[in-house]
Amino acid sequence: MSFLKSIWYTLLVATTANANTYDHHDQSVSCQHPAYRSHIISKSPLVIYLDGFLTSDEQTHLQVITKDTFSRSAVADQAGVQGQRRTRTSQSTSVVRDDIVRCIEERALLFQGFDTPRTHLEPLQLVKYGRGERYHFHTDWFTNAVHASSTMGGNRQSSFFAYVSAENITGGGTNFPMVTPPHDPRWCAFIDCDEPWENGVTFRPVVGNAIFWSNLLDDGTGDERTLHAGLPVTSGSKIGINIWTRQGPLSEDIRGRD
């Protein structure tokens, strides 16, 4: 990502983080957004930490509406075939869109600027990790063109991963091995400062907080440096939410009705 684009994102973060109220696109819902705080951890690749991105009410709501809907997470192989793999042992579920979920979607869109339409968002996904469960190193952008065609909205432009629940958890961090760790000790509230420097950055599962990153380079190709992993949970459990934005619009068959 170019330096100018990084600066643009910096200015955008400063403005959106202070937004409290926003009228929904259909004027039927008024979203009350928290005044979350943003911290740029890396400009290239662009990785931003969002402190207080989800409210406690939203966290509870997401768990209530997805109760008893989780199943073993699937992963696409090199041929693009979805299936269960040893590399991903979590459980996942799609989130039914209601007014609260629409406001979370709205917040993710506002963070990325006024020109990102709602049709570019994939359905939100919750993932649950119990003891010993993990997601091995992977990228969110697709290497197989089948999953990144124009009919599928292109590739994944950006990702949010927010922590919805973390019950008595040890382990279970989100590791970016190719992102350079920051030096300031204040980062230790969010990242594992005991992790060896050569292991990159490991974000601790702090409830309500989120990580945002840009998946693609300026030419539209995938950025290898966004490789990341959900590290094994050694005790307790965690639930996170994936918010993925595509390069182009997704059909209603994929997104569902607003």
C-alpha cells in the first residue's frame, strides 16, 4: 500500500473513531456507534487495532442469535473445494442480519470510507474456539480465482476480526508473523509482549476489540504479509467475528437480503 494511501487511512480513522450516531441507509435504523479508539500498528501492510469496536450489548446479542447454530469450520483446498481440514479446527456460523447486525456492518463500512457500498460486505461470520482448537497460518484473500471471480465480488479487499467473547482463556491469540512488532510498552495491553520478536505480532483476545487489515496490494494482488493464524486455545474458549469486504458487489444470493 502506498504511503499516501496509508496517510488517507490515518485521517479516516481519526474521523470515524469519534462518530456516535449514523442514520442507516434505509432511514429506519439509527445506529449508535461507540467512540472506539484506533491505533495503527503497521502502515505496510496496513494493520490497525480498534479498541472498543463492539459494545457489550452487541457482544451479548451476537451470542444469543447464533446459539446452537455452530458447526465445524470449512476451508477451501488448492482446487477451491470446501471441506473440513486439520488446519482449522474451530466451529463457525453465519450471522442472521437484523438491526443490530446492520449497525455493526455500517460501522465497518464507515471505517473504510463513504465509497464502500454495503453490497461489498460478505455475510458476517462468527467463529468459536475451544481448548486445543486453532486455525493454522492462512490468508483471507483467495489464491484460487474461482473464489475471487467478478460474480463472487472479486477478492477480499479487507478484513476485520473482532473478539466477541473470551471466557477464562489462555492462548488463543491472533498471530501475524510477517508484521513487525511495535516497541512502545503501551502495546502490551493488546499484544503479547512476551512473544519472541522473530514471531511477529500476536494480538491477545481482548473482548470488544478488533483488528483491521488490508489484504491486497495496490495492483489487486494478495499481500503475503497478511499471513496470520488463530493460535491454539490452551484453556477456556473464545468467539470472534469475521467481517470481510470484497473488491466488488456480491449478489443477493450470496449476501442475502438487507
